[in-house]
Amino acid sequence: MSKSFEEQMGDLEKIVSELEKGDLNLDKSVEKFEEGIKISKECNKILEEAEKKITMLVKKDGEMKEENFETEE
């Protein structure tokens, strides 16, 4: 069973914290960095899928119309 977005973000935060401490040797740091990149890609995929699913129902001229959700940047 795959982890939820929130669980993966928690794992990523732990990795960042470990790397920031600077207590790891080079090999372990690279390993943690690679693990973090993998989790980051998985989280990005989850977000992309969620964005595709989000739609807004907009009432226009008495009819319900489905439109894609657009984020503000």
C-alpha cells in the first residue's frame, strides 16, 4: 500500500532535517538525498493527479458547466 501525500511529506521533512544536521557521512548523505528526490517525485505525481481531478461547477445561463480548476500563481 502506498503512503499518503501527507505521510510522504513527513518522510521528506525527516530526510531534510537529517541532511541539515550534517551528522551523516557522504555516502549516507547521498543515499538520503536520492531517497528525498524519489519521494519528491512521488509527491509531485500525486499533486498532478489531484489537480487533474479537481473541477469546479459553474452555473452559467441556468446550466451547470464543468470547468477545470485553475490555481492562482
